[in-house]
Amino acid sequence: MLVPGDDGPRVTLVTPPTLVGGVFRLDAGTKELEKEGLGVQGGMPKGAVSVLGRYQRVADHSVTLSLSGAYGGIGEPDAVLDGMFKGFESGPGKLSVASGRRDFTPDGHAGPAIACEVVKMYDRAYAPACAWAEESDAMLVIDFDPGRRSADSVDLAAFAKTTAGIHRDVRRPA
């Protein structure tokens, strides 16, 4: 459950103009996505702040990277992680889990623990969904490429490493 930290948030989450070394460019941030009806702030406890971002691949705008997270303190990171995946799995896009959750530490024990699964979206394409949940923040990252037509075409370990890089890029000291 997200709860406000005793001393306020230790980190904030941002949506930088580009991610993954400039491969993805910000298409819409939290305010724009909330106007599209995609906001989650109403479900957040007092003191938690939601952050949303949709990025498009610069070379192919049909490929999107979506971020959904919050900062302000995590009471039980494992419960938050489970909640993020369950909320995503029951959301729009006709989702089904194609490959169960696996845990990664792509940067070793000094880096974030990343949980990932493969989902089938819109009954046609497969996507990696990876997330982290820590005491100060949590985020779910999805890489949707309509050309991915099989679960085997998803490299979870590679996307976990990408997600660890996003972890570094979106977190800022409060």
C-alpha cells in the first residue's frame, strides 16, 4: 500500500523528454494522460503522487513505452508490486498473462530488483511488463510493439535491464 513517508518523499519520479538513450521520446505526461482519462491519482492515499508517461520510439511511433508509478512512500513494497501487476492485468487492452512473473537484478545487488512478466495485449501482440517497488517509489513499465506476435519474441532479461536504466533516469532526490 502506498503511504506518505514520515519525512516526505525521499525521491520524486519524473518523465524526462527522452528515455533509453534517446530511443524513446515523451509523447504525453501525467497531465495529458489524465485528460485522456488515464489518471490514477484518485486511487492514491493522501501524500502519494502518481506519475504517468507515454513515450514513442523515435524510429517507429507505433512502438510505445508506458510508465505508471507513484512516489511518496511505500508501506509494503511487495504488496504494491503485486497490486500494480494485478491492476495492469485487469485494465484496458484485453490483457492476458502469457508468461508468469520472474525477478531480475540486472545491475547486481546494488541496483533495483525488477519483476517482469510477458502479457498478450489486444489479442494480438506480446509485451514485456516490468516493475519495481521500493520504500520511496514504485513504477510499472510496458514496451508495446504491435509487431511482437509471440511470447518467445519477448526478451524479459533485456527489458529488465532497460527498466533498470529507466529506474535511474526517472528517479530524482526530493
